[in-house]
Amino acid sequence: MRRTLTVIFAAVVLVVTCGAGWPTDHGDNLRSGNATSASTFRSLHFTFSRVLDGAVYASPIMVGSTLIVATENNSVYGLDPNSGAIRWSRHLRSSISDTSVLACAGNISPTGITGTPAYDPVTNRVFLVTVTYNGSTGVTHELWGLNPANGAIGLDKRVEVPGTDTKAEQQRPALAVDRGNVYIAFGGLDGDCGNYKGAVLAIKANGAAGGVAYVVPTPREGAIWAAGGPVVAPNGNLFVAVGNGASTTTYDYSDSVTEISPSMQRLDYFAPRSWANDNAQDLDLGSMTPAYTSIGYILQAGKSGNGYTVKIGHLGGIGGQVYSAPLCRAFGVSAVTNASVYMPCTNGVTRVDVGPKGNFVARWTAANIPGSPVAGPGAIYAIGNRNLYALDRNSGKILGSTPVGATKRFATPMLVGSKIYVGTSAGILAATVG
């Protein structure tokens, strides 16, 4: 479903690989989390922590030599990446601490900036979305563009999903920027309350009026809420995981992997044959960002415990998977290195190797380490039990660990050079690799 928006915006650019920086969630628009230029693992030890003005749900990003961190208090910080010293800070709006103004309380309080920001080198802006409330306008979501060097505001525009209730929508997924568009995905609050629908908004980078949206064509729900946000393929098309919809009779394009064009046209989709039961039982695919491999397949799992591989270029529709088998319940974002997918399974990070015909095999599980992982030379890094762990890529054996304290769900490490950064319930923590 393509809808026209009445908003204007500026910004965007494609970032395709995890190089020296980390400009978006998992480092690149494929959400690979594969930091090929990072230091080789030798050891892992605490470097610094910095208390900020709120909990950090969004992954930190790195722009040049500035560490960018956003909090649920609707504040953004530019930090020195070696010491954590605050170079600048910008408090954008009041956060929502009185959750009675929302359709339901959800599971984030106070709530402010939740989706991971994304950087655009063309406009030299970091893009992010705040949520706030006031008596005259109600609950509003705003897209901001900040200069990463000093936090100067270059853009502030309201963005909402057309035809829905703003107090029922939540902007949890990471933003993406590509080919003249900034992409913003929306889902609902924890509890699936109110009149919300999953959607992706495409906002023009050049500041031209308008914009378009893909809104999941379900009577209600169909959240696009996986923390990694849209996966942007090399051809510019987007892949998103869609959650349970309201229908259990006529298929409504929920419980799916959906491919969308930059103009927000639905191009293709995959849904399990069990979609109706998945919708009824809240066992959908929406909890994990699609894992885009280098061999032409997407690996997808969600809440049901089953895994599916689908062919890029022909997702297959209902029941059109190339291969499926019991795998795990997965929440968050995987790390992907070629055809190996390190999945955020609830029982622990699991390495899954996808074969040339689309079949897959689970190689190992790092028990009780369920965080969304990233990959570096010699190790996989993930959070569990208030610790950051380094895991052997081939065996899953724990190579090292360091305490990080309390973190929020979907907290994802960022790996740049010899440093690894983790957003926490209190702010930001850094560790050194090697």
C-alpha cells in the first residue's frame, strides 16, 4: 500500500560497508554488523563509562571521530570516543514519562529516542526521531537532523504514519538513509494497543515537499518493529520483517518478509503457511531484522521457533520458502559474514550456516547470551547476563568478557577500531579489544 505524506525533509546517502566508522545500526545498510577493519581480538577489558541523562535503547553510532549517543530523555550527545568526554549535548524535546497519554503504557518509560540514528555524509547530518507530548498537539514524532561536530540543528519536521493514532505508534527500528531518502519504520507499543499499523516512511533528502509511505494493508497491527530497521539492498530496495496482523481469514501481508521499492511500492513478500495461526497466537516473524546473506538468501526467524530461508529476487509468497526447519525464537538483529548468520536467539547467540541451495545448519549456541551480536576479526561480540562477551566465531566458546551493568533489551555493541561501545541503562560504556 502506497500512501502520500504531507511532510518535507532533508538528508540521506547510502553507506554500504562497515569501514572505519559506524554510521548506522549494525554498521551498514545491509545490517551485517561485520566490522572487517576492527582490531583482531586478543583480550577484552573495560575502558570507560559515561553517565548520561537517560537510558540508551538506540545503538551508538560513530561519525568521524565523534561518538554519537541518543537517550530516552530525547537528548543526543557527541562524545570523545577514547575518553567518553562530552564534546556537546542537545536536549531536543521533553520525553514522555506519563504513559497515560499513550494508547497504553508500553514497556519504555520515560520514552524519547528509541530508534538508532543514521548519518548522511551528503548533508552532514545525523538523523533521529523523537516522541513527545503536549496538550495542544498530543503525541508527536519528529525527525531531526543534527551536525555531528557540534549538535547544531539543521532539520526538525514532524513525521507520522497516515491514517493511524499517533499515541499508538512507536518508532523503535533503526533509521536508514539511501539514494535521496531517509527511511523511518513504525510499529506499536508493547501490548499491541490502539489504532496502529506498521509502516515505512520515505522522506525526500533534498527538502522537496511530500514523501511516501508503505502502510501494511491490515485492519490493525502489522508492526514493523525489529530493532535493526529496514535492510537496504544494493539495488535500493528495502526488506522488512512484519509482525502479526489483525486478520486470521484473509491474508493481510502481515507475518512476513516484505520487499519494498524506494517509492514505497510492495514488490514481493514471503509469509509462512501458518500465518493465520501465527497472527492469532502472536508467533510472527516481526521480532528479527531480516538476515541478508551474500549468497542470495535471506534467513528469517521470529517468535515461533522456526527458521526460513527465502530467495532474494523471488521471496515466494505464502509458503514459498526455499527451506524451513525448527531453529530458535529470535529477537533483534543478526551479524552476517557471507553465508554465516549469528542470530540473536533467546537461548543464546547461534551460528547458522546457510548452504548454496538455501538449506541451513545451526553450528553452535552460546547459552544465555541472547543479545544482538556484531562480528569482528577473530570474535563475535554480544551482551548477556550484564556482561559483554567475546565468542569464538567457529565454536562459540567464550574468549573473554567484561561487566557492563544493566542494559536495555536489544542493546547492541558497536565495534570500531580497537573499541567496542555499549549503550546501557545509565549511559554508555566502552571496552578495548586487544
